Amino acid sequence: MDEININDFAKVDLRVAKILSAEDVEDADKLLKIILDLGEFGQKTVFAGIKKFYEPNDLTGKLVVCVNNLKHREMKFGTSEGMILASSNDEGVYLIASESGAQPGDKVT
């Protein structure tokens, strides 16, 4: 495992995001296109490889954790402007969620 120091970790801007919408990506087996509300940081589009584990309609309204300052990635389906955090094991993928009370754009510390 590669270790990072606290200065490396401090560069990562983790924020609470509310999923506004999610939809299948045509011709993509794993991807969902997700629109996030990040409060004062506006909206972002991310492409997440969670299609096998989540129905798009079930995601709307969920509070998740997003890497807000990830460099944008051009994909053949569009531009991904961040990343949603999730854990995984042999049984599935699980979004890292925030409890109610947190607001879109709140810093994760």
C-alpha cells in the first residue's frame, strides 16, 4: 500500500452532494450518468460504474460524498466532473452516504 502524507490528503476536497438525477448511459454496461447538487459549488455531472448495483430512480435525493476537486475526465459519453465515493466487497458496491442534516456542499472532515 502506498502511503500519503497529511499534505497530500489535504488536497482532496470531499463534499456532501445530493443526487438530483441518475440515468442509464446508452452503450455502457457499467455506467450511470449522475447529476449532483453541491450547494454553493453548483451542479456537477459524474459517471459512476454502479449500474449493476443501483437503479437510477432509487438514487434521486440521496446524500453522497463527492470528490469535488478531481480533475475533469473526458469520456466518450461526456465529461465526468468528480467522483462519488463507494466501498465494495465480493457482494456489491455501497455508496458512502451522509446522514440527514448534512447539506449539499458541506465539507467532509
